[in-house]
Amino acid sequence: MAEKSLQRIGIVGAGGWGTALALIARRAGREVVIQAYEPEVAEDINRDHINQLYLPGVVLDPKIRATTDPVEAAEADAVLLAMPAQHMRALARRLAPAWREGTPALVCAKGIEQKSGALMSEVLAEELPGAAGAVLSGPTFASEVARELPTAVTLAARNPALAEALSHAIGTPRFRIYTSG
């Protein structure tokens, strides 16, 4: 999987972490579409280039485009899933009919599903079996990442080529990604 094939990054979830990841992907030179649950958040991002509700005080790149439709955000070369953990299953289920086989899905949500005790990677495998799954893990703070403070994270995937491609696609000198199998 070549880095150039991961030019368009979709992000499902425009909370603080999803918004910080949108900035990271844009700084890495990618085209970015982020999905916000709240219409006012999408409007703020598109009109004023801010996410006042979840990441106040951080100016966003004007080329980051927001939508309220998660399927639209998932029409990308790779999709970062940054929604709250308890919404992962429902959103993945909603994305499944439109998901393109083999499209990378990077789990950026933290936590476990309360009802089942499943990890987010397990929920992804159950609901989006056609996705090429990977997981991004911190420790990180959205506000620090957004302000370009040096950060190191781990990106794990069963497929080493996928991990490397995602790492090259969204990594920056100040957002260093270490891969793991």
C-alpha cells in the first residue's frame, strides 16, 4: 500500500481528538474531511475554521472540510474512527453498507464497549469485516497535539505494510508514529 494511495483522509468524530487528528493529517499534506455529529460544529469548522465546542482556541486549516454525514467522511482512502467508544458499533454498522473492501480503518477511539466488554478493534472487526484495521494509541492530549507539541504514538496493525502506509500518511515531525504488529 503506497503512501500516495492514502491522500484523502476521512475522520469520523469531530470531538477534540478527531479535530486534532484532522489538523495532523492536514499538516501531513492530506485532503481531510471530518464528520461532526452536531451541525453547529460542522458549520463552525467550515465557516470559521474552529471547533469552539471541543477544541476551543485552536485555529484549523481552512482546507479541512466538515460534514455531518459519516458515510461522506468514510468515502476516503483511509478513515480514522475517533468517535466516543460507546458509539463505535452503531457508527461502524451505519458505515458498513457503503464501506469499500480493504479501505483502512484506523481506530482512534479509546476504551471498551460497556455492554460487551469488547475492545474497539474487536467491534471494528465484527461490524466492518471488509476494513483493513489498525489501532492508534497514545498517551496524547488533543490540545497539545493540535498546538504541535511533540507527540509520540503507536500504530498497530496485523499487516506491517498497512501500519507503515498509515504512519507515512499522517505522521509529521512533531507527531511521530511508531508501528507495531
